[in-house]
Amino acid sequence: MRALVIDDSTAVRTILKRILTDVGFDVVEASQGREALQRLKQSEKVDLALVDWNMPEMNGYEFIVEVRSNHSYDHIRLMMVTTETEIAQVAKALEAGANEYIMKPFTKDMILEKLSLLGMPVRN
């Protein structure tokens, strides 16, 4: 399984990469949405993307809209991992095509629970 972690914070990318690697994912990273789209085009099949909302150039919401407009990416599970806590923002992300939404700060257990909800196989 391959995951794409998209966040402009190196620290957050490192934490998420460690969590995902520990449960069996190969991880590709991007610091913003445009870079993430390039990674999708260049890398092997990506099964999961963890997406921050607030990033420069192309934010996470715009990334989700773009991914969901391309049917070759329909198989990708999208999880927003963000500080945006307003219910309207959560609804907007889900309506755009996010499959799950988790608010920062998060724990490893919270990420694993969301992966389970998405039906993603994880190694213990």
C-alpha cells in the first residue's frame, strides 16, 4: 500500500510518515497540492492521501477537488488532516470528495482508527 502525505509542515509530514510506515505503508511526501498532483502522476499507484487544508500554491481543498475530477484517481482514499475545525469546513471537504476528516492535533491511535474506517489494511 502506498500513501501520499501532503502538508507544508515538515514536522507533520515526518510524524504521519512514521505512523504510516510503522503499519506497512510506503510513503511519498509533498509540501503542497501542486507538488502532490505531480507525485500522483509520477509515482506508482497511491492508495491513500492524507491532506492538510492550509498550504501555499494549492490548498488541500483545491487538491481534493482536482483529484476527484479525474476518474483515474477514484480509488484513492482521501483524509483531511487539518486544524480547520468548523463544521462547515468539514462538510465542504466531505462534499468535495474527502472520505475522512481528522483534526490536529492527532494521535497515532486516531490515525489508525480513521484508517480502519476507510477499510485500509494495517500491519501491527
